[in-house]
Amino acid sequence: MYKSNRELLSELLQISEQDLYGETIQDILESIPDKRAMLVKEVAIRYGEKRIMGRPFQKSVDVFDHFKIRLGTARQEQFHVLILDNKHRIISEQIVTIGTLNQTLIHPRECAV
């Protein structure tokens, strides 16, 4: 049985459908004032993200797969830094800056490790 986005989120978060506004999942989640919406959004992003922790990056498409969901749904430009070991495995990942709607300013000093 097919359920709408609103029906699914209503059931998951135990909120009446009348209290949810919007048609897309992102719009509906933004209409919910408490932390539960942010938790659902974070889980959804992580679920769609190809996690490669512990595995080395072999090619540029691996980096794309790692970031495509998270950065594709971001409302503002973000500049991320991946810290890799000598075998191209992720040690850590950091957001250096969050910009405006369509640009971010970054200075080389901010990226120095």
C-alpha cells in the first residue's frame, strides 16, 4: 500500500497529518518545530550517503558518492575538508565554512591543517 510523504512522517513522528505542512519531505520536516524532524533528516541523509569509512578512495566518483546526498540537499554552499591517511582512507571530515545560497568564501589559511 502506497502512503504519501505526509502519512509516513505522521506515522513515524506520531504527529497528526493536519499539523504537517508542505508536499515534499523537506518542506514537511521544516514545518515541524521540534528536534525530531532534524533527527529524521539526519538519518535520511546518512542512509542515502555511501559511507566509506575505513575503505580508501579509489577514484573521484567515490568522493562524489560520499557527499552527493548531504551536499545535494544543503540549502547553502558548504566547504568540507576530508583528512586522509597515506592510503586515502578518511581520518576525519570537517566543515570549514558555510556560505550563502550559491557561494562560499574560503581562504587558504582556513584549510591549513
